[in-house]
Amino acid sequence: MRVVCEAPRPVSSPRLSLLLDAGSALINTARKRRTPDDATAVSGIVREGPLRCGREQAARFAAFVGWTGDGLPPTWPYALLTHLHFSLVNDARFPFPPLGLIHKRETIEVFTPLAPGAWRMRCELRSITEVERGHELSITSELSVDGALVWRSTTLAFRRSPSPVAAAPPKTRPPPPSLEGAERWALPDGYGRRYAALSNNVDPIHMSRWSARLMGHRRALMHGMWLGARGLSAMGVASAPLRVELRFLSPVYLPAEVAFVKTAEGFGLYSPDGEKAHLLASVGRPAP
């Protein structure tokens, strides 16, 4: 199978596009220090382009997330669109600094099995909503193969308000699950860099301890999308039709151990003692 990530600008490769956008992100983050009053009026920013990548890259991705099912992993297209998302948040109309967005939820729908053909991805900023302590952003990404829609993701991200706010009331946490029989996954320190090499997601918070500290974290964080992909593999789900909602609740600092627990809805990933939920997933079929 041949599928490529191509940037919206005429550059030779998606990685070069990503490097250019990463440089722009640093500059734009320094410039955009305040949130404009009309942030919620911004929508409709679009990035799109063909996607290509080789069988070898797809096979490496599948191996790293433990995918042994038929076809390609359901999250594989998401790993190919990083350069489009990065370019979107670097748009001059985007009201926030590109760096510092928090990935809160990802909903992925796979309508038909992913197959070779002419892959094209379209990403659109659908809305910005003011919420407690900041703003939520919704980005929809749609993959068409030979002109037919086969895959869709909806990204919900959060931008914290820089203004001082009153402390939020403590959240009600569900009781910790029983970890009897749970799978234990050891995540070495370099896992963030390994996933970045496969997905082109080179956000500093995932790359190393020192780069994460520059962004306000004590250590590098594991990519939430790797955790979701690995959980789907452990569940043994079919590649399509499928609908999965991933809720990212707390970061996994590397190195780490996490506990994988199957639930009635899908699965959860927890700290070794079960006291902290890192990710909760519901898995089903897309709506007709």
C-alpha cells in the first residue's frame, strides 16, 4: 500500500513542512500572548492534501502499537495528519498560541476498512467555545479514499485562560477499579521519541525531560494517541466499522507503568495502584 502526507504548501516532504510549521509555532506562541475577545467567532480554517506513506512505515506503526488485527490500525490516519493540524493552528486567523493546547478528547469513526488508493485528508476548525477556565476547540478531520469518505476524527482541545481564575471545585472521581488480572505495560523513557518518529508529532512535551520542562512539565509525557492505539490493540477490536471515543484525563510521565483494564464500555488505563485514571475509552460502532 502507498499512502503520503503532503503539506498544503509546495514543499518536498511532510517532515520539512512540519519543521517549517514548528519554527512558526515558536514565533507565533511568543507573539500571541493574549486571547482576543472574539476568539469564539473564529471557525472554518481548513487544511487539506493527499496522504502517502509506505508499507514499511505502516508496519512499524502497527508493531509499535501492538496491532495484530486485519488491515491497518484505526488510529493510523491520525498519525499521518500531524502536519495538517500543525499548519492549521499556525494560520494567522487562529486566535491562540499554537503551543500549549491540551488534547482532551478524540473521537474516531472508521466506516470501511482502510485500503490502498488515493488518500486525501481534510482538516477543519469547526468551532471555539468559551468554557470554564478557558476555551475548547473542535477540529474535524476526514479521510477520503478514491473520493469516498472512509474515516473521520473529531479532536477536542483545550486552551487554558492566561488570566487568573478562581480555583475550580474538586472533581468527583469514580472509585478505583479492581486491577486483578489487569495487564501491566512498562513504558521506557524513549517511547515518546519513538512514537514521534512514526507520527511526526514532535511536540516538545513528548521528546525529552529537558524539552518537557521548557513547556512546564517535570518529565516527558507519553502521547495519548499511542495509549489509545495500544488499548485498541489489546482489546482485539475489528478495524471497521468502528467508533471509539478516547478521553485523556491525566498525563503519563515517562518512564512509567500503566495498568490496562477492560470495561463494559471499552477500556481504561490507570496508574499502577489504580488511583489515577489516565485514559478512558468507549468502543462501539459508528452511527448509521
